[in-house]
Amino acid sequence: MKSSPSTSTKAAGGAVGFLIVMEFGSGLLQGWFPPLLARIGEDFSVDDAALNWVSVVYLLMTVAFVPVLGKLGDLYGHKRMLLVTVCLVAVGSVIVAFAPSFGVLLLGRALQAPLAAFLPLEFAIVRSRSEDTAGRSIAKLVGALTVGGAIGAMVSGILLSVVDNLTIVLLVPAVFMFLCIPVVAWLVPETTTRSAGTVDWAGAALLTTGLLSTLLGIANASSWGWTSGLTLGSIAFGLAVLVLWVMVERKVRYPLVDLHVLTTSGIGLPILGASLFGAQMFGSQTAGSLFILNDPDTHGFGLGLSEATVGVLFLVLALASFAGATLGDRIAARITAKSTVVLGALLGVASYVAMIGFSTSTVPFLAAMLLGAFGNGLILGVLPAIVVKKAPADSVAVASALYNTSRTAAGSVGGAVFALVMSAFLVTLQIDGETTVASANASYLSVWGICAALALALALVALRFRGNDGAAPDTVPAADTAPPASAQGERTA
């Protein structure tokens, strides 16, 4: 007996509700660590350069895990792989909490990296449950992730100051992740559409090696030196491996990433847009945080806000992004998804231009940041929905994984490049009777100028998105069984 539309919608809504709780926990864990880095350094007696690996190891391992987990989800079941990822993250979180040494803590951080695969697998589940409401569900998931990250950043620092025990503070996200295991096992439904073939392990190894080597060189360029042989060699080797990966993917029968589908289904440009978006959003975060903390009496510029005030400000900005993400689907229904991405990007351009123009005025500057946060929310809620709806029914998770990976990798590149920009313009200051060197005001203005250009480039790319924004390709059957091999675009030399 066929279920009624209302019954299907309720079932989909129930599944989304459980996934929203999980995604809130994902954001909580991602925002949990930055306020704890100084204490981690003290407890494990490591310097700032070593502490950088707490974030770098997590970032690099997401590159290794996410595309493969997405592909495995398309092949063997998205709920099944979501359950595997939750278990890995939970175990990694416990290792981090009880780590006897800094090296073991980094091992735990590596095992937490599958956290980044939550969204691609969840996207596939919500599309499978109800394609009509997938855009709205994706917006809610992204919104929950955003708010969870802001709350995690606030709560972890406060909790550490109250209990003064790093292990207890690090156990909180571990407990949350273990509670998510039965939720996924018993309450999240499995998808039925399966991709044909097997895992392209050679392609997975090449993609992982290429991305890891490239990002490793970029992430450490500030400490190794941009012109050092280690930096240039790592980046050059990574790019060469990625070229080899493209050649291999064009020839194997069941590639990890079907490049033909990537270029013909209409998801190639949205993934390029995700790279531009990630570079400006993630890359500018450090500059923005430092600027609003800088005391204008000592630096000659900045807003001079306290750390407590900045924590509240970031929560407000996260809520603005949440509002943009949750409203994005409704706005897209009125003006199309493509136009919504363009709108979000143009709001970003206006935000960065206003931050440059009002860098000496607190209220207008913060209003500009709020405007940009809302624009980012629109993009966060709508752009992945375009990728999900355009992807073939049997490749949703791996397409979403590519979206996530390209956004994160570009954010890493943007952060490294902006660090170079910040070090290009320096000023000598006298702070508490000591001479110190810091980034000059021109550094911050340059970063925001570059971000404005990236946001404008995103708007121009979005204008070229093809077809009916977010319509699933009608050439791929949304069947409950794997399509025949001929539908997979079998490759020959």
C-alpha cells in the first residue's frame, strides 16, 4: 500500500529532526577546540607551532575521509556509513579527552575527522526521504551546524574556567557523540538507492595523497616559508598527483568521482562556487577576530572589544547565518536558487566594502559583519541544496562530499594566503612598555578587499549555473536498485 504524501512528509520530517540534533552536535564539537588550545599547550607543554597541528591534522584527515565515506555511502547505504562515522568520532573524542601525550591527542583528532562526512551522508538521506523538501531540510541541517559551532566555542571556554579540568571539558562532546550512536542505529532510516560498482581504491589513494600533500604545504607555508623547497615541493608533488588522479578517473570503469557526471550534470560550477565561498568565509575569520580585539589606543586601529564581548558577537553572527540558512529555501522558491546565491554573494561584497569604509566606527562595522553573516547563511543553505538536487540519485553523498571538501580545502588555502598578506604589512608597537611587531591596518583592509573580490567572483559564477536550479537530472533513474553499468558512464582509454 502506497503511503500518502502527508505520511511521507511526516516521516521525512521526523528523520530530519534526529539529524538536526546530530548536526548541532557536529557544530558543537567543531567549535569546541579553539578556546581550549592555550590550555592544551600548557597541559602538554607544546608551543604555538605544535598547537597548529591540532587544527591541521583534523583538516587534512577530513580530506582523506570525506570523499571515501561519501562513496561508500552511495554504494552500501548512507545510514550505515553515518553510523560508522559517528562511532569513529566518538572513539576519537574519548582518545582526545584521555590522551596521555600530545601525539595521542593528535591521533584522536584524526579519528574525529569523519565528522565532516556527516553532512554529505545526511544530505543523501534527506533527499531520499523527500526530494520535494530536501532544500528546506538541508537549510535546517546547515543552520543547526552553524549555531552548534557558535555555542560550542562559547561553552567550552566558560566550562573550562568553571571546572578547570581539561579532561572533563573534552569529555562533553565525546558523551554527546556516544548518545548519537543509538539515535542513528534505531531512529534514522536507511536509503535504498545504490550506486553500481565497487570503490575505486586507486583513485581514492591518489585523490587523498594529492590533496594531503598540497594542503600540507599550504598549511605550513607560514612556518616553513613560502619559498622553501619543502613548501614548494609538497605543493608541486600534490598538484602532480591530482593531475594523475584525473587521468586515472577518466579510464576506470567505476571511478571514485565520475568526472563526466561532474561536468554534465550541472554540479561543476556550484562546486567551483563552493571553493570561492570557502576561501572568503573561512580565510577571513582570523583577520576579523583579531581586528575587533585590537585596542585602537595601542594599535592605532581596531575596535578594542573584550574577549567576552567577542564571544557574544560571534553568537549573534551565527544566529544571523542561521536565519539566512533557514530562510534561504523560501527565498529561493520566490527568486530561484541561483538568484539566492547571487544575492548572498552580493551581500558579502557589500559587507566587506562597508567593513573597509567603516573600519574606524564600531556600530557600522558590526552592522556590516551582520549583513555578511546573513549573506553567508543564504549561501550555506542554498548552494549545497543545488548540488544535492542536481546530483544523480545514486551519487548524492559523493557529490556532497566534493562540495564539502572543495569548500574546506579552499578555506585552508585562503587562510594561508591571508596569513601571508597579514605578514606583508607590519607595524612596530609599544605595548606595556615592550616593543612588538604586529600586522598593520593595511593588512586587514587588504584581506577584506580580496574577500570582496572573491564574493563578487562567486556572484558571477552563480549567474552561470545551468538549467533549472536544483532540479535532479532526469537522465538518472531514481530507482531502488543500482542502475545498470551503462548508466555509470563506463570509461575507456
